[in-house]
Amino acid sequence: MPDHPSGHLSGRPSGHRSGDPSDHLPGDPSGHFYAVLAAQRVLPVLRSADADEAVRHTTDLLAAGCRAVELTTSTPGWAAAVTRTAALNDVHGRPALIGVGTVTTTAQAEAALDAGAAFLISPYPAPEVRAVAVRREAVFIEGGFTPGEIAAAVRAAGAAKVFPAHVGGPGFVRSLRAVLPGAVIVPTGGIRLADVPDWLAAGATAVGIGGGLPCDPGELAAVFAGAAAPCCGSCDAAAGH
């Protein structure tokens, strides 16, 4: 991606649980975030060399029409990158939703929320992170691979990350959707950008993409424009403000 920040810049941070992205109440951060995720459909997962690179890539994504971005604890200085990007707006002037992935410990969860993270994501079941999320009323998408792990995450928060998704393929997500019809399901891991439509057709709410996003600003914008679905009334009002 380009080395120079671009786009609409400028301040905010992070609920209870709802299995349906459209079924949320005012003041329910998880429900609103799930609605945003269901509208965006492609969730970038950034594993950057350092905080500065993470900030540059996040700024480029926001300028391209992305609103929710997942940074990861594998990036050196990730907490500082969250603080620097959590106050930005997307290209439509709406507050960015900057989350932290690969969160597996209480300390990481607390640090991420203190830095302004709008959501937390773990790669596998992480009860200690779930406890922090419940206590601080934060959005948490817990990872799992087996149907039991995924169902447990959905029961706890209405959502689950399926990881590593490429092992089961879209057919696995289709089977999960049959028994978890209202769940927010986010497959991540080994998914190519070209295959995103197959995963969405199988029932994924959104697809985590860790690599392969284009660097060209126009091509990057086309990715999010092509995948986007309508969000909620409050987002539409903010975009038109």
C-alpha cells in the first residue's frame, strides 16, 4: 500500500450480545458493530512490521471506504497504533472501528481496550478475554474451529471467528449456518480475496483477509465498494452528515 496517509481524517472508543446483525438496540456496541461488519463484508487483518506501517495501511483502508479494521498483537507497538487510528474517520466521515486480533490474554484485552479498540478478536477459545469483554461491555468475536467451539462463542456473544477457515472451506461455513442461522460468522485464515464471494454465498457474515488486498487506491476502493451492503440508519445518517 502507499506510504503516505490519505483520506478523511480526524475523534471516539467501545456490549451485550445479539445473534442477528440487524437486531440491535441503541447503546448496544456489539449489535452496531455486527451491523457494520455485515455491511462491510471484508474485514482486513493487518499484521504489520511496526506501528507506523499499521497506521499507514489503516489510513489507506479508511480512505478506500473501509470502516472496520483489525490490527493484531503480532505487530510491534500495536497498542500505540490502535490509539493513533481509533480517533480517525472513514471516507464518509463516520468514526473508524479499529479492533485488535490475536488477543489471547487478560493483559492484551485490557491494553487493547485502554488504547481505544472498538472490538477484540481471538484465534481460538479464550475465556479470560471473554471475561474482560463481559466486564467492560466490549465487543468480542471469539475464535473456534470445531462446531462445539463455534457454538459456544455464538452463545456467549452472538458471533464467532472460524479459524483456520481454509481447512474446512466454504462448505463448512454452510453447514454451520444451517445450525446457527442467526449467528455472526467470520471465517479467517488462508482465504484469497478472489474467493470472498464463495464464502459470503456460503453464509459468512464477513470474511477476514490477512493478505492480498491491492495497493492501488482505486483498486482498493473497488474491493470495498463491490462487497458493501447497506448498513443501519444511524450509519447512513452519519455518512450524509
